[in-house]
Amino acid sequence: MKALGIILAGGSNDRLGTLTTPRAMAAMPVGGCYRSLDFTLSNMSNSGINKVAVITQYNPRSLQDHLSSAKWWDLGRKQGGLYVYSPYLSDNNSMWYQGTADSMYKNIAYLLRSNEPYAVIGSGDGIYKMDYNELIAYHERTKADLTLVYRKHDGDVSDYGVPEFNEDGRLVDFEEKPLDPQTDNISMGIYVLHRTMLIKLLENTAAEGRYDCVKDVIIRHRRKLNIIGYRYDGYWRVINSVKAYYDINMDFLDRNLRDLFTMQYPYIESKPKDEPPAKFNQDAKVSNSIMGSGCIINGDVNNSVLFRKVFTGESSQIRNSVVMEGSFIGNNCVVEHAILDKEVVLSDGQSVIGKPDEPVIIPKNSVI
């Protein structure tokens, strides 16, 4: 293959509240059966990239458990395969990765010991489907030093990196979360560049005491390097807030979107759990919902995403909600516009009701 892969999966986000207390953003459950990392990881494998490094940092245990076997993404190989890098901590060195560029620099041996000409860099919190072969071909055709993937965004762009290009598609400016955005472009956090150039940029950045890929590499070198934009128009969402996470799961209730990931080859893969199929008892009523394996449903479920091994009691009502693995909902409960984290227990007669634009979160292992 022409490229190796790097997935930056170490970020934390306070805007996700208690959802990221027990897990990294890249390990967030999505669509009833996925983790958010599965999308970028599958995209790389499906594009023929058979050597991929996942760089973790915050709360990596859940993510490392998910990646314990690489065969599900066809990365269980003698040559290449899946590499998971966590920060090394000792009595003499308690410093974690200080930024995205720093995380790659501290694992630069992965790049030095490789011979693939290109590196494709992505994040672990994006939900999308992309053929990176087309991206690499575009990078070669335009003779770019670095190619940055972006898209047009209809809403508020102030939460994203905002690139600006000239008529030739070359980057002329880049603002990170600007107060007064000048365009409606947003960066998707996906880049391709030559492996040796990446090594040089990381070494120079580290020597100057700089740590961030966007601020210290892209923005700082935007006039020196030939950075070209590659526009992507397919489905893409990023988990950067509670509302975004909720909306992504609600998007999966659209059959066309589900089919894009699960029925249209190449598929987005995940680690299977081999639970029995969901069971719907006599009084269960379900409409426009996703049920994970091992669920037992007795009440009403409408416009909701339930992950595996969720139990709902008799006469319970779940509407417009996300219920994670192993949660137990008793009899005569009402759950609406809510996100129930893993292994939440609602006793009989309890109500958890949020707002459409502000879903309520019940933290992991809560008993109500």
C-alpha cells in the first residue's frame, strides 16, 4: 500500500460531561453496535491501508479492550497490522502527550521504521465513510505538500477549524474556532502528506518546543508549504458535544444512513460481542428504533437507540433516547430525550425527561 495510517484517539472533551469520564471520545458508543473509532479504522482498512497506529491518552482502557483483536478490521497481519500507543509514564517522566504533534513525535519510531511513502492522519471521533485512495490520488495529482480534507457546513462553524483557500485550492488562512469566521469551510481533521515530510515537520516542531498539529504545523506553515484542500461532500459528523453525540445516534434511525455503513460495501466493521438476538415479549411495541443484541423489550420504544443487553420493563416508555449497554429500566418508567450511560438502573415508576435540544445524561452505573 502507498500509505500508513495514524489515528489520533487520545483527546478528551469537557463538553461531553460525564460521558467521557469513563472512556475516551474515540470509544463513544454509536448506532447501537459501533464505537466512534470504528469508522476511521474501517475506512483505512477498506482503503487498503494495512498498517495503522492508534495513539491513545485519556481513559484508554475501554478503547484498548475494543482493539484487543485486530482481525475484525483485517489488521491481524504478520506484516503491518494494528499498533496501539499509549503515553509511557514512569517515576522520572510523568508528562503525558502535550498535543497531537507531540503524540506523534513521541512515537516517531513508527514512522522511521516504515517504508510507505505517504501517511494518512485521521481522528477517532469522526463518523463518516471515505475511500482514502481517492484522497491520495488527489494529493499526488495536485503535487501538494499536505492535503487537508474539508467540507461545507450549514450551521455555526465557530466550534471547528476554519480553512480558507484561494481559487487554486491552496490554503491561505486557517483559524481555529474563530469568533468571526470568514468562510463556511470546516476542517475534518484528516490529512495526507509524505511520510518523510511528516518526520521532518515533527522533529522541527519538537525542537522548537511546540506540540499541536493544527497551530504549530498547519497554521504556522500555511504560507511555506503547498497545502491543498480536498472537499468531501458525504455524511460526516464529529462527536464534540452532548448534543452532537445525541444527534449522531438519532441520525442512525434513518435507514439510508444505516445502509451506507452496514449494507453498502465496503462495510464499517466493529468488534462483535456474539450476544443472542433482541427479544420482544408479548406486550412490546417498537417503532423506528435500533435494538442491540441481547436486549429484552417489554414496554414501548419509539425513535430510540438501545445498545446491547438493555432490559425494559412492562408499560415502560422510551422515546427519542439513547440507552447504552447493560442498562435496566423497570416497570412503568418514562425515558424521553435522554442519554443513559452503561449499566444504569431505573427502578419502577421512575421518569427521566430531558429537552429536544438539551438531552439529560444519567452517568454510568447510576441507580435511580
